[in-house]
Amino acid sequence: MKRLLILCSVLLAATAEAGQEWELISVTRGPTWEVYEAKGALKQNGKVLEGVLKDKTDGKADYQIRIELHGGRAEATFRFISEHDEGTTLTGIYKKTAKPTKTHCPEQIQLMNAFQYIGLARDTCEP
């Protein structure tokens, strides 16, 4: 029984460490419109979600994001790893379904600043 308890504890810790799967879209206006899509796990620690997402086109881990949730508001720092920038700050909203089920837990985060829009979504509950 003690071994089973230890095994369950290890599995639960691994699941928490793995994070929740999110999808991201980024729209930026420079000389032309640039649209990027990515997906990957964001770890949640209290009111902070953070992680590195992989580009859907080439699979490279290129989008680092850290989001602080404040009720229905969100503040984030976002950067393109390949561009070696310091990142940009965005603000926006956070929404989660009031009555999630075992298979449907939609969450959305929408962030903006003067030149960039980022949308993140998660629609699947953790097992």
C-alpha cells in the first residue's frame, strides 16, 4: 500500500510539472502583418502561467511567455527566443468557463499592446 501511495505521488507530481497544453496565436504589425501559431505546456504556479511554446510550422521552441492572472485581467511578458529580445509587455483579459466538465474546460487569455495581439486558449481538462 505504501508503494502504491508513493507511485501515485510521483505520477501526480510529474503531471503538475508537465503543465497544461495551450495554443497561441500572435499577430504583429511591422512592415507587413505577421501571424504565428504555437502550442505547448504552460506551468501554473499560483496566479502565474509560464513556459516556452513550440511553433506549429517548424516545431522549434521559440515563444517564451509569462502571464500573471489577476481575476479577469492578465498581464504578460512575451518574447521571441530566436530574436534574442528582452520581450514586450501586454495586458488583457482572462476567461474561464463557469461550469467546466471532465472533458470541457475552456480557458482564454487575450493580450494586446500597441503593435501586437496574442490569443491563448485551452479547451481540455487535465486527466
